Amino acid sequence: SYTGEPINKNDMLEWINATVDRIKQLRPEVILEIGSGSGLILFNVIDYCNYYYATDFSQNVINYTKNVIDKFGYNHKVTTIACIADQLPYKNLKKPYNTVIINSVMQYFPNLDYLESVIIESISNMTNEGNIFIGDIRDYRLLKCFHYSVLNYKNKSTNKAEVEYFAKRDKELLVSPEYFIYLMGVNEDISYVEAIPKFGEANTEMNNYRYDVVLH
């Protein structure tokens, strides 16, 4: 957002390693990833679980993922599914999952109702105890701080009206940690919630303005 350039390789490696470490701490057995993309999480976690459902709305990225899976011999422990997040074919999942991953995709959901329906559906189809890892959540509390920071970087100065303008134009879904506490209050299957800051030394918008949540 600051430069329009890709985030550098070392910062991305720090981000993915921190995310993978956090998921591994949940001791996943069978994983259901909603929004798996080209497999950035999948191919870093597959050796630490028994089975993996990789789902994404894009048939093209699912085809790419499947080709890599076949090439490296993981087709015995990975199933790929092309579908949108709120239409997962839960009845066709033959292995019960105990870990759900929604990483760096929640901001593209249309609204909170959609997010809630995806979370509740994944919980109601979890047959045993488990966890839902929601990663890279843009923090609504820091929306104006973020836009101030970007504008100040680009212009070396800014004002309140500019910040308000760009904050209102931000169309991604941003959520405060309090929302997940509310969710626990309306769903008795959620025993507790962890809201965790991003860990890392890189001065990136991911570390500075996003956080992770684990629903137990």
C-alpha cells in the first residue's frame, strides 16, 4: 500500500514462517483451508498433518495446486475443491477435520454476516473438538491510523479530511477483536478466543495493522 511494490522476500518469509508456526502449535490432524490460493500455507504445513482439504473459489488456482500436489506425490493426503467459502460441500468430506484455516482472505468477504455464516457452518460441521485459525485480519480499530500512515509516507504531510476520505473508500472487510468475543457469546460451541498480534521484526503493514485469531 505504501509503494505499490511487492513486499520483499525476507519480510514475506518472516510472515509465512510465523503463520505456519502458529498453525503447527494447534497440532492439526485434518485441515480444512478456506481460501487456499496457490498453496502457500498448504505446502508449508502438509508434512505436519494427516490430511488436507484445500478449497478456493478460483478453479485456476485449484488446478495449479492440484498439479503441484500430483508432481510431488501428495495426492494421497490432499483433496482440492473449487467453491466459494459459504458453499463448501461438507457432506462430501469423508475425513472429519479438526482444524480450519482462513488466512489472509477474510478481508475479501463481502460483510460480517457472510463471515459469521462461514465460521458457524465450519463449526457446526466439525464433529470433534478443534480450532479455527483466522489469520491476517485487518484491524478496524486501526483503519484511520493505517490510512494516515500511508498518506503521510506518500505525501510527507496529510490532514484529517484526507484520512477520512480514504478510510471511507476502503472496501475491504476490517474487524475489531471484540467481534470474536461477541461471536463466542452467541455460539456455545466456542469455548474461548485468542486474539494474537502479529509477531515479526519487519516494518510492514501486515505486522503493524493486522492480527490473528484462534477460535477454540
